[in-house]
Amino acid sequence: MGAGQQRGRLHSGPPRRRRQALASLALSTLAVALLAQHAHLAQALVAPQRTSTGAAGAGASAATAARAAAGGRAGAGGRGPRIHADHTLSLPNWCSAGPYAEEDVPLYTAMTRTGPAYKLYHNTFWHAHKWYALVPPAAMLKPGEAAGADGAPAPAPTGADADAAAEGAAAAEGGSAAESAVAGSAAAAAAAASNATQLNAEQYGLEEGLSVNCALIRLPIANATAFTDGMRAGFLPGTTLLVDFPFPAFPDNLGHWLEIMTPTFSVLANGSWRADARGSRGRFVDRILLPNLRKEMNDWFKEVLALAVAPGVRRGGAPVPPIIDHTDLDAFPKLSWLAFENLLVIQDRYTHPERKTGFIGADHGDLWRYDGCARYVDRGWDVGFAQPEHAAEFRAAAYKRAGLPVPAAWAPGSPPPALSPGFAAPGSPPLLTLLMAHEDYPALVNWREVQSLLRRLAPAHGLVERTVTLSTDAPFASHLDTFARSAVVVGRHGPLLATSALLAPGAAVFELLPYKWEWLGISKLYYNITRTVGDIHHFAWRPTEHTLAHYDHENYTRYAPWTPEECSARECLMVHARAGLTADITELEALLSAKLPGVVAGAPIEQLQAPWPKAV
């Protein structure tokens, strides 16, 4: 439309519309005048702000393409500013928006494992409840496969090849050999930091078994720079601690929570993971990620979590770092990704490096294949504290947190502090506690007979029997107070025994195991933890007759003759776990009579240690 035509429309419209059109015409005239005086500004407005670094397209230099192929970001002088998708308004406030890595930082996912207890993933991505690793195409090849064969993509040039590529690109652009050498060195350094892009899948060293419930999916990306610049992503800088609860179907199981919290405390207290973290903020735990739990957990979980992460938090900061739970992840924008600068994963018994699952045992029909209980268990990896000093530090912190006096150290060969008069309360003899679960858990059917037995034996050893009923939902302080005042605890295998790891030095646990409840060493869960504490006696009794097990339904009795190797199905395991238990009073009395005198006298742990009863 010409100026005369536009003025005609101005006079023919309503007064308000004419004023708006006049203002628009004035702004347009001013913009044309400015652009005429500043040609470079006009070019910036109409030209793209950056060109593709993945191929030599129009406006992209070949040298920049060679540098980008190494997996790192090219310098700011090699291209215009980056373009980022305008999605910041949809991101939650617990993640950052914008570029997640500085210039010349390698973008490929890498993993560092300097010990068996933990591993650190760098530049890991989460999207729609799945985990991804950006790897160069060569890292997808199996050992023996050649790059470029059978349709496999050839890897990007690195080292001397990258130098030659940069030199050729610079020559094509009229650059000098010295400039090309500098560009080639930068590309080679970026490639080396990206775990040498020509390594195959095995040599790349990236465990696909992220954690027990999380697998890591490899994405072959030829140009990580272009890929990450084009994605909608939130960034989590620093170090994120991944806490993957092994059995989310049993969210109130204190024992399974403790089996991941005790090694977490040891790893954070050891501190060697700090040297493996990348970036300037990686030396502390900045946040905790719970992919399959909610942060509204019961008090026992919260308190133990606070104790476990204490060695990794900043001094003067919050006792517990911010928690990102399953609800937060579920509400995260579905089209966006999360990038983790450092993801700290503590080793558990259930994660195979190659994401292998399944049982080791005999096949008893087809039931075990379809019941959803396929798990891998490393029977050589016993969970617990890495050192007795860590256990002592954890116990002291727990007592202080609950407002209880920290128990004195115990020298084996002398009476333990927990067995001294007045330890439980002023003027009170040491306590022998019969621990009972609430009605929702499997019962100790003949608990009255067990109670009578304990009341009869206790005085002969200077003890007083008491019976305590606890719930898993009870406050942590209640659990700790019960165990802190006990010299000896007798109880059925179950979540309530998790706090036995915090007993006073020299105290003892007598655990009553269910009939044939065994799955790749699972019955030794609490024993493994108390053993790493180093100053707690732990004994166990197990029935060997099916008549001592009380099943929920008569149909469940068909599992009674199955061997532990055959009983690897979830239904069979749950039947034995839920079955009521009748303790053999004669056998239990023999065990107590054999061990209590040594416990009271302060005998060393190794001297009184007994073989773990087998499930037969």
C-alpha cells in the first residue's frame, strides 16, 4: 500500500483508529531511518543468530564444523550468539534455564567410577521418566565392529585427524597454518575430554545400569552441540544425589531404606567423590532426587536421610538439601529435558552394570517369569557402613539429633556400657526388650510364651524384661529411644529391626527369622548392617518345620515343601514373609542361654559369632 493510499485510509476511518495508524506509521519511518544509517544492525535482524555447526551449510565455516564435531562448544568468536527455545516460563523453580554448559565444555555423557561404592555420571539427561546418555556414534559399536561397516557411522575426527581437518578447512577459508593448528588443538582437547569419541561401547565405560529401577539409554549423537542447543532443557548444576528406593512397592520398609542410607553416609563421609565431580559447584550435594518416592515420607525416613547426607552438605546450609521427588518429575513439562551436571549414584545390591536382571535358581514352573519380581542381586556385595568409624559417627549424630546422651565407647573384654546398671534409667537394671510389631504385620503367634521365657531368663543375667510394641509410622525418636535403652533386643525379622544398627556398643540382637524366608541372602539384611557397625552382637533363630509357619490361606501351604532355590517367585516369597511365626521355645532358650552370659560379660563380637541359620 502506498503512502497516499495509507493516508486516505487514515482520513476515512474513526478518529481512534486514525491515531493508532499515525503512530504506527511514525514508528515505521523511524525504524527505516535507523536501519539505513546502521547497515550491520539491519543484517543482524534479518540474518539467523547462529548457523548449524553440524554441517558446512550456507554461512557456516568449515573450521567451526570441524571443532563442533569433537563434541564440545566452539569459542564465542567462531559464531554468533546461541538461540534457546523460549520455554523458561514453563520450567519449575527448582531447575535453571538457559545454557547448561559454558563454551568449550564437552557435552557428551561420561561416567567416573574410582571405587566400587559409587559412580558419578556427567551430563546425564532425564526426559519423560527415562534416562539418556548422549554418546558419539562410535560408542554404540560392539567390540570388534568397525566404524563405517554394515551401516555404522564413521566417528568424528579426533587428535591428528582433527588437526588435519581444521587445517584443510582453514586453508579453504584463506586462513594461515598457525591459526588452523590452534583450532585443531582446541578440537583435540575437547574430544579427549569427551572420552575419546573413537572408543567402542565397552571401552567407553558407561554403565547402562544406572540404578536398580533406572536404566540409561544411549543416544548416538554426531554433534552434541547442535543437539543440546536445539532442545528444551532445564539444568541442574552441581551434584545431584540419586536415591533410588530398591522396592517402591514397600514404601514403609525401614530396612531397605537403611541399606541405601548407610553406604550413602560412608561415601559422603569418605569424600573421594568430590575429586571426581566436574564444574565449580560439584563438591557438595546440592539436591536429592527421589525418582520413585514422595518427599512426604514418614519421620523415620526423614531423620535417617538427614543423618546420611550430613557429610555432603555445605556448612551453614540447610541440613537436608532440596528434594526433587516423583511428583515433581511427573509435573515437569513433557516436552522438556533435564540436564544433570553431576549425578552421584551409590552402589546397591540390585543394580547390574549392564542392566541384567533375573534370578539365579531353579525354574519351578512358569510362575516366576510373569510375577514381576525379576531382580538381579549381587550376593558378594554386603551393604552397610564402609568403616566402623563411620558407624560410630552416624550413631553419635543420631543420638544427638534425638536429644539422647551418646553412649560411651566399649572395649571388648569388659562389661559393655549398655549392660551397666542405670544405663536405661537412673537406678534401673539393664533391659531385655521383646519387640512386637503392630497388628498389620505378621505376628509372633506364641509371643506370650516367648515373653514368659524372657522373664524367666532375664534375672539370672542381671536383666529385666519389657515388651514394646512399635509401628513403622512412629517417630524416629521413639524408635531410637526404644533401642537406646535396651541391652538385648528379641524380635521377629521385619522393618522394626532397622534401628538395631543404632544400639549401644556391646548390645545384642536375637532375630527370629520366618520359615524358609530366603532370597539370595535377603534374610541377612540387618545382620550385614550391624556387622559393619563392629560392636553389636547379632544372633538368629529360624524354624525348620513347616508346622511353625501359619499361612494366610490354606492354599498357600503348597509352598511349604519348596526349597529356597525354588521359592524365587514373588508370590512364594510374599507367602513366607506374611506367614505367622511360632518360635520353638526349647531351641530359643538354648540359644539365649548359650549367648547371654558372654554378652553380659563383654565378650568380643568374633568370639560369640555363630553361623547364620540356613533355610531348609
